[in-house]
Amino acid sequence: MSLTRSGLYKFSNLLLQRIKEERRFHLNANDIKPVVIDPVIFKVRGDIHGLDEPMQLLLYNQATQQTLQADPELFERLLAINLLAISKSEQALDATVTLTIVDTTLKYYYQDVNQEKDSLSEKLDALAFCMSTSAHPEHILSTYQVDDMPTTVFLPKTASKLYQVESRHIVQAHGGYVEITETEEKLVCLYILPIAGKRFMRLKTYDPVDLDREVAETPESLAQEKELVLLVTKKTSLTKEEVEKTIAFIKKAHGLTRRKSGEPYYTHPMAVAKILLEVTKDPEVILAGLLHDIVEDTLVTLEQIELLYGKQVAYLVDMVTHYNTHGYRFLFAQYIIEDMLSNCKDIRVVYIKLADRLHNMRTIGFRNKEDQERIARETACFHIRWGAKYNENNELSPWISELKSICRQRIQPGLLPLIEQ
């Protein structure tokens, strides 16, 4: 009975998260461009006056940075709907709106469950856009914390407040912070947007839950599937049905996505699983290898993984995933990722991360030269040393040797000592 209740609880949470995912607003990555602030403000003001609206704007632009990365049309709409609505609010005097723009910072947290110390965090420079009915600029804090936004549900009290819902969607999709306060005397809408926050934006991707959509597959990838099924069933306790269902799952999840080489993306996790068989027969590690990119690169959640594959597989996928901030997928800086991995004591995680890196290095030739050298430096400075630290039984020696060999071919001669340190 307790197992049944646990399963139902997980399933209900999965459905709730799915509903929240459907309600989220996502951006098109190709639409993100540098936006110069002042021209947009003046255009919006002119457009509002062109509607014969009596809105009066008091502008206090005290920011040192005058450009940010955003969807230009959505940024313009954010300003337009707020300036117009606030000017018409009951609190506005003579349809006057004060817009204050100042420098601030946004703080994003990564909760590392394996550490007792404070959560890892990353700060980004940001701009505060505060629109209010007050005649004076509002006080803006130096830092704002981005919380667990997917759990936030905002319901406007009246139809006239619907602009606040849309504004929240726009700002949160840009990785920003929203704070709206309203009293009988004053209305304040504060929106904080990162200046260069593309890594923290909600960008559109394929919807992996729709299992009826097209997938990318080739005769070569289908042959790779058959080979992997035979290998895994021969070397582990996993059944043919379990392996085939998992491959079908990741194939649907990654959909039409392809690698730089042009191969269907799901061939990469299959290759990782095959590499893992060289060092382990643990079925949970093999499954996690197949699933290791699914949370990072699709909309499949850890709750779904746990429901389908159990806690241990979900834990391993979580540990090898770069995204995980209170359930909101943020791509953290490399030094934070390395800090998390350095504090990981689970050899299974080391296996999966190194197998992932090894296959990526084997196929690095499809990237441009700049990326090749950057990834090779990253591998030499961190992954090779990290793997060596856990190579007590020399089982990882062939992988480390191959990584070193590939790095030597991609790194400038002056940096070669990095590989041997």
C-alpha cells in the first residue's frame, strides 16, 4: 500500500509539473539580440501618445549599462503594456508614470544536496526597470534572488491586471525577477532583467512528452540500437524489453534533434552507454548513461525519470546534469559545474561524466576550431585530472590516455603541459 501511495504521489507531482510546464512562456533562441534601451522607451512613449492616451512619463535612467540581451519585440511589449496600464490605474495622478532604470544584480542558486555548506550560486549583472505611480524613484536593492519560479502562480484580481500576468511570463522567460506591489495609494511594478542572461532564459525546445511526433533516425542509428541491445543484455541484468523501451524513450525525447555531425542526437547517449560497459555492469549506471542528457536537453523531468526508472537512476541523472536549480533549468558557469563534480564521491557519476566526455571528444572534429581548443583545454584542466583522482584500480586508464591523446591534437603547443600535470 505504501508503495502504491508513493507511486501515486510521484505521479500527481509529475502531472502538476507538466501543467506548470505547459503554462510557461518560452523564447526563441534566434530572437535574442542586443537591445538598446533608450530608443525603445522613446518609441513606446510615442506609440502610446499616438493612441491619444494622456500618459506622462518621468524617466530616471541611472544605469551605466544601456544594452541588454532580450527578445526586442517582447521587451518593447513589456514596457508598453506596463506604461499604458499603470497610467490608467486608480493610483496614477494625471496619468503619470515614473520609470526608474538602475544597475543591480541577480543571484541564481544551485542547491547541492551533497554539501553541507551554503548552496552554490552565480551572480549576473542586471538592470532594474521600476515603473510606479510615485513621482519619485523607488529604492532598488543591490541584489535580487531568483526563486523557484515554476511554482509561482499569479492570478490577477481583475481583467485590468492581466498585463501583470503577461509581464511575469516575459520577465521570467528571460531569467529575470518580478515584484509587484499595490496599495490604495501606490502601484509599483519592478522587473529585473539580466544584461547577458541567455544561459538562464527559458528557450523553446522540442516537447518530449508528445510521443507521437517525428524522430530522427537513420539506418546507421537503427543498427547501433540493435548492437547496443545485444551488448547490454549480454553484459548486464537488463532485459531486451527494458533496453529497447529506454532507447525508444530517449529517441522520442530528443526528437528531430541532431548532433554537429548530422547524426540523430540519441546516438550519443547510446554511445555513452556502450563506453560504460567497458568499466561496469551496473544496470542503473547503464540506464543513467542512456538517460544522461534527457533532463538537460529536453523537457523530461527528474520526477518522470524517478517514476519510470526509480530513485537511483534519477539520482545519477541529476548528478550528471548541468541544469538543476530548484527545478528550474539553469546552465551554470563551468567553474560551478566543476566545483559540484569535484565534491562528488560517487564513482558511478565519474564513470558517466567521463564516458560522456570521451564520446564528445571522439566526435569533436565536427566542431569549429575555436570550440575544439576550448573543449580540449577544459578536458585537460579538469576532466583528465578528475578522472585520475578516482582511477585507483586503473580501470579508467584507457579513457584517460585516449582523452590525453585527443587533447594533444587540439591544444596549442604552448599549452601541452596542461595535459601532463
